[in-house]
Amino acid sequence: MAFFMHRSCEYLLVRPNVLQTFCVRNGHQLRGKPPGVAKTLVQRLQGEKVLDPEITQPVNIGFPHIKPARSVQLSERLQHLKAQRNNAELERLSRERKLKIDLEQVRADWVKTSGPFHIKRIAEHYGVFEHLFGAAYFVPRVALDIQYQAGELLHPVKYGNVLKPSETQAAPQVQFDGNFNFTGQPASEEQQSWWSLLLTNPDGHFEDSEKEYCHWFVGNIPNGDVTSGEELVPYLQPFPAKGTGYQRHIFVLYKQTSRLDFSQYRITDAFDLPARTFRTLDFYRQHQDSITPAGLAFFQSDWDTSLPDFYREKLKLQHPVFEYDFPAPYIREQEWFPLRKPFNLYMDKYRDPAQIRKEYLARKLAKTHPFDGPEPPLRYPNAHAINDVPSWLRTEMKKDRLGWGRINDLNLSFV
């Protein structure tokens, strides 16, 4: 017996495919390895598509983070705490619950500390770096204050908020710190600084999905004054086509080493879409020795009712509408005896849908008064039992009482 067991184990080890492992989980037998032991689809795909980390490692193309010494941070923190504790007025307001927090100061502190890293994570979530710079990224050091004015309202551009095309028809107001110190050392003398601001849409190109539309390009901005910059590409409002969903519109601020010649990007016709074809990665590769990305902000926009007139009057194009063409559902051939299937639902699969809708409409109109509308719903719909009818008809009658099923798809309005 021991010899037989030894030979059986040896046979199974030599030919493991003979034995099929069955695991019991919640009373059911599972073939193969149980969950937690077996590899998921993601793990299997990662094993098949192994990437070289030296090639796919993201590259930081922005300014480095200048972190102050830990002793300096600790000293400033202790001084701040000491000043707060010695403030009797602050303590009194806090005790009486009348203390008000300056949100502008909170935002300024956030921008100086962890804000740029939070913005970078948000941009990675929305795929901004991947679709603009490929395998590169940057930490936005300069905060952008961008606001659209629509009438008396101001609509700010944050990091992924939704703005309608009717709210972004005119060029926005852009402000940023043109004398931002990237070195961390005390500034000696104020020098002339040059900047470039671009607004691109990587989701809305009609001909090439790898290209973008440049909605705005202001180059050679002196000391952060956008109004004094050189407008190479005039502003064009967002125009997402109907059915394409939300499209990202991204502001990227570049720091220039000196005044540059961007005349090759200049366009004269503001509504010439082929001339606005742009690619951020090619632009950066061409000028990477002279520009460095320093600021980032973006918003999302989708279709609204103001765009048909814009396409017709401004772009001189027919208003595009994208719709998804759903394939016809597969219906297997009829059976002589369809077991365990509702009789009426099974037969309706092979009938004309128009005829079915006509029957339901006639049934609904039969219970609807021409002036008073439909009958009021029952207080207790299924209080009375339904006997001596087939099961499928009993289910239909219960659905009719409760107002469930296809009859709700027929919306009738009475004036």
C-alpha cells in the first residue's frame, strides 16, 4: 500500500496536469486556484508587458524643489507658536468661538508648501502630463490666477472644474507672480523676466487624435504682465462637439531664459482651425533649452446650446453631432419548448417592436380620460389576490397595478 501511494504521488508530480485541484468556497467548488492565490488579469498583463524602468521612468522637466533647512523650518514654527500663545485677543476669540480664519492666507500658505504637489497629483489623475509631455512631468511652482468674466459673474479656473462655452467666450484675466524666486536665495536686483502662456485642448481635434488645438498663445510676457505680452494666437473659446463629453482645456505657463522668436506660430485668422493645430510635446522639444514649464491650471468644458450658432456663424462649419451606434442585440433562434422562460417576454423578442409599443399605448389610452388624464394610482395595488390565471399573466397584472415595466416608457402629457 505504501509502495502504491509512493508511485501515485510520483506519477502526479511528474504529470501534474492529470490532477485537477478543486477548492470549496461558500459551498461551491472552484476549479483552479482560489482568489487571492491566482493572479488577476492586471497581474498577468503586467507580467507579459514588462517595461524597462530606465526607459519608462518619468522625467521632471520643471524647476527643482528648493526645500529650506529643517532647523530653519523648526525655528519659524516655534516662533509662530510662541507668538500665537502670547496673543490674548486670539485666545479670547477662540474661547468665545468668534475666531475667523483668513482663507486667503490659508491658500497662500498652501501654495507655498504642499499645494504644488497636490496640483501635480490632480494633473496626473486627469492625464495632463501623459497627453501633453509624454513621459515627462513638472511640479507647478507658480500659482496661476485665471478668471473668466461673463456679465457680472467671474468664473475661476481651478484644476478640473467645469466651465460652459457660454461662460468662456472672451479671453480670461490671468495674473501670476512674474518675479517668482526659483533659487531660494535672496533676490539681489530685479531683472527682466520673460514668460509664455498657452491654452491647448488635447481632446477636441477633428482630424488627428494625437494633435491639439491651440486656443490661446501669448509669448514674451514681461514680468508677469499678460496684457503687455505678444499675442501670437488670438483667443478662441472652447467648442466641444455634441456627444464628445467633457474636454480638457489646459493653461501651461513657461519661464523663458530670454526674449524668443515665436513668429512661426503666429496666425491671423482667428477662426482657422487647421492653422491652430498644435502639439505641446513638439513645441517643448524645439524650445526646451530656452523654456521651462512653471505653472499649470485647467478646466473642463462640454457642449451647450450656444455652440450651434458659433459653428455656423464663426467657424463656418456644420454643427457636428456624434452619436454612438449601438449594435442590434443578438437573439437566438426560437425553441419549440422554451423551459423556465416567461411566455410573454419570450414571444415579444421575435415580434416587431413597433407593434408592441402600439399595443401598450392602446392599453394605456384605454385607461386614460381624454380631459382628466390617467386614473389615480391605487392606494394598495396588490391587496386583492389574482386567481385562475397563468403565472405570466398574473405577473403582468401586478406590474400594471404597480406601474412597473414598459408602460412607463410611454409618457403621455395632457393640457
